[in-house]
Amino acid sequence: MKRSAILRGCLLPVLCAAAAVVTAAEFGAPSCGEWVAHREKSDTLALGNAYWLQGFMAGLAAGSGKDFLTGVDNAAFNGWMDKYCQANPLRDLVSGAGVLAAELQKGKRAAK
């Protein structure tokens, strides 16, 4: 009984992360244009998009089995995504999060 509970506990984060990627890609993550527009206004949707990004990055890290988020704070995430989205306004946060995750896994830190 314990072994199956442990196995479920280990697989659940991986499955949830995979589901998050599929769900975000299928149903549309916030676009970079939306990210920039709401960040400029500092409105409620800017906060919601930032929370979305934090959760998505946590899911990517959990799904990868690598702790690439240590030492990176929310301001660094947001600052990095600001630059990415200003340079790529037609992309979405999923693509930006993928690029950021790859950089962090290579040991590059997110610049504020």
C-alpha cells in the first residue's frame, strides 16, 4: 500500500507539469502583447499573468526533475519576461517560459 502511494506522489508532479504544457498550448497562454500591455498599466491582469508565469515555471521545474529555480525570485522572472515579450510581441508566455527554463537549466540566471 505504501509503495503505491509513494509512486503516485512521485508521478503526480510530472503528470501535472505535462498536463500544464498541453493545456496552456491548447487553450492559449497569455500573449506577449497582453503581458506588456498589462505590465505597463500595472493592472490586475498583470498580477494574474505574473502568477501564471510563476506557477508554470514551477510546473516545468517539477516536471524536469531539476531544481533550476533556486535563487531566482519573482522580480527576476518578471523582468526577464518583460524583455522577452518586448522583443517577441507575437509570441506567448509558454514560449518565453520555455526559453527561460532552458537558460536557467544551462546555469544562466534571470536578469532583473
